[in-house]
Amino acid sequence: MKKYARPFILAVLLVLLMFALSLPSAAAEDALDAEAAGIAELAEALGSNDTLDIIYLMTVIVLIPSILIMTTCFTRIIIVLSILRNALGLQQTPPNQVLIGTALFLTLFIMSPAIGQIRDEAYIPYKNDEISQEEMFDRAMQPLREFMLRNTKAENLNFFLDVSESERPENYQDIPTTVIIPAFITSELTRAFLMGFLLYLPFLVIDIVVASTLTSMGMVMLPPTLISMPFKLMLFVLVNGWQLTFQTLITGFN
């Protein structure tokens, strides 16, 4: 049996098992026994190690969204873009789909060196049957670990090392990944909110000036945001705000 056909056959059997559960009780029991026997035979044919590898791979696929959010620059980018939208006073413009798509492709652009390294050192050797699946995941994590360590603050890393009561490693390679990821997330959240605060300041000044002007003119019933929004949009466009924001985000990663 070909290697790539095994996961497909196992998936088909699982789908058939789900259909069997929807049958009447007596028929369902017979179908369930038959499918269970078929899966048992398949597991015996594939071998226990191959079956565990398939389950492990399916688990990793399910966790891909979390891995994308927590181990890449996606978190910082989407938070900064969301704060920028609020600073401009726009509720749903750009819409969430646009912000998420922009953050995703900026993440791919920033992470392209690490992605290329994962492809060359982990995926291609595994595809050519030169390394095992476990070794592939170990090699794939190395570029992500290096990226996270470069963008993690030392105080955050030391904090999680102390909380985990881990021994002080002699070098960065000995730091557990379970310590690096939360330290990296904390650093990303801190930087994202700092960038959002700096982006908010000039628009806040415009809101204050407009509100003070309207109050001094006695136009207290006119919402200040209605007048300040065109000025904020004009300022943002004149200074080429999107390019400056993207440039700051891209150059902010080591």
C-alpha cells in the first residue's frame, strides 16, 4: 500500500463510521461492529507506529491556526491594525476580513525566510523519505524558535523561566519551547499595545482640538467625531499612513 494512500483510506473509514452512527439502532450496531473491525484490520496492516503518526499529523493540522497566531508576527500586526482602525474612528472600515487578510499576507512576507528554511531543511527531506516525521517537526521548529527568541524581551523570558522553575540553560538552544512561546506572546502583546498607543496620539490630538473648538463656538450638540473624522482621514492619507504603518511593522521584527 502506498504511503500517501494510508491516511486517505483511514479518513474514508472514519466517514463511513460516522454515517453508521446515523442508522437505526440494530443496523447501527452491526455497521459499527463492521467498521470497527475494518479500522482494526487497517491499523494492524499499517502498524501501530504509522497509525500514531497519522493521528499526530491530524492533531498538528487542527492546531495550525493557533500555531500561526502564537508563534508568528500575526498577533502584533492584527492588534496594531485594529487599534489603528479605532483611532481613525471607523467602526467597520476596513472590515475584519480585510484586516485579517492584510495581517496574514504581511505575516507571510515577514516570515518568508523562516518558511523557506522550514521548506528546505524539514519538508523537502521528509518528502524525499530522508528523515522521519518526528525529526521533520523538530527541524521545522528551529526557525520558529530562532524567530521567537530574537523578538522576545529578556525580562519576559526570565519571568517564564522562573515561573516554570526550570534550570537556567547554558544557551538559548536549551530553553524549552513551552517557555519560549508564552514569553514571545507577552512581548508581542506589549509591543503591539505600545505601537497602538503611539498611533492613537495624533488622532487623539485632532479629537481634542475639534471638541474644544466646537465647545468654544457653542455647538455642544454637534458630535465632535463627526467633524474630526474627515480631518483624521485626510491627515492619514496625506502622510501615506498605510505605508508608514506597514513599514514600521515590517522593520520592527528582527
